[in-house]
Amino acid sequence: MRKSRKYNSYKGKVGKVAKNRLSRRFNTPIPLQKLVTDITEFKCLGEEKLYLSPFLDLYNGEITSFGINKRPTLDLVMEPLEETIEIIKNHATYRTIIHSDQGWHYQHNQWVKKLKKNKVFQSMSRKATCPDNASMENFFSILKQEMYYGEKLVSYEDLKRKIEDYIYWYNNIRSKEKLTGLSPVEYRIQSSQSAA
């Protein structure tokens, strides 16, 4: 079985480290109140790698946005952050927390400023403490078990397409016991209709 390396973006204290506001309280009955994010790495055919940076809503486990790139650049996290902030602006009813590890992307001035400007609380895991971001780790594990491990290595473009298709399926079709057998999107739609 092929193991994928856990990508580690920790480079020490290169910017501002935020306190852990989430403190492993991973459940919330409120959409877009608590979001988690991280980066994971995949091997592709040849020497190429693929980096995935999703945002996950702890309310229903939905991936609100994600970035895919050949290199773990700042854009990999900033582009999906922009998308998620648009969703927050239009749909959040409470102030949002975005939780990450202490990777350099999340200490970066641009990231910190963007959250501040949009009144989003920043939260960070303690250094080298994976359980602080267990929900995101769990998503990476499910994704890799269901569409990556045991499969032949493919090109970057093919893997990118497979991951995009998987995330669509995960959000819209894959049922979750925790959500009374609904997919994340079905659960969100049903909840907003019953609240209306």
C-alpha cells in the first residue's frame, strides 16, 4: 500500500501565532460558525506532487472551497479563503472561526490581514498537536482511503480531476450517519428549509 506523506508546512514562528479558540470543540449546530483547514500532499506519476487545501464546515462536514496546486504556495490557501469568505459574507449568521495548524501560510501577514478585515476569528492548533485539527485529518484520511490508496499513480491533471469529482460526490451524494443519512449539502438545505 502506498503511503502519502503528511505535508508539514511548519517553519517555526514566522508570523503571528493565534490562540486555539476551537479547543477541540468540533461540533456546532450553526452553519459556517466553525471552519477548519489544512494542506495535504499527494504523489503523482513521475516526480510531480499535488497539494490540496480544503476548508471544511464543522456544522455538516461540507467542503466549502478548496485549492489544488503543484506547489504549496501562498495562493494555494488564499484563493479558497477568498471563496469561503464570500460564502461567509452571504450566509453566516454568527461570527466565524477558521482553525488551522501553525503552518507558515496561516502565520502569513496576508492570511492574518484577510481574516481580520472580514471579522473572522483566527484559531490555531498548538504546535505539533494533530488532534487539535482532527476533523480535517479525518477528512484527508477518508478521501485517501476512498479514492487514492491502492490506485495506480496518475498524472497531476488526472489526479486533480479525480479529487474535484470526489469532493463534489462527498458534498452532494455521500451520505453520513451523523447527518441522519443525508449528504452534507442535503443536510444543509433541509435544515435551512425547516428553519425558514
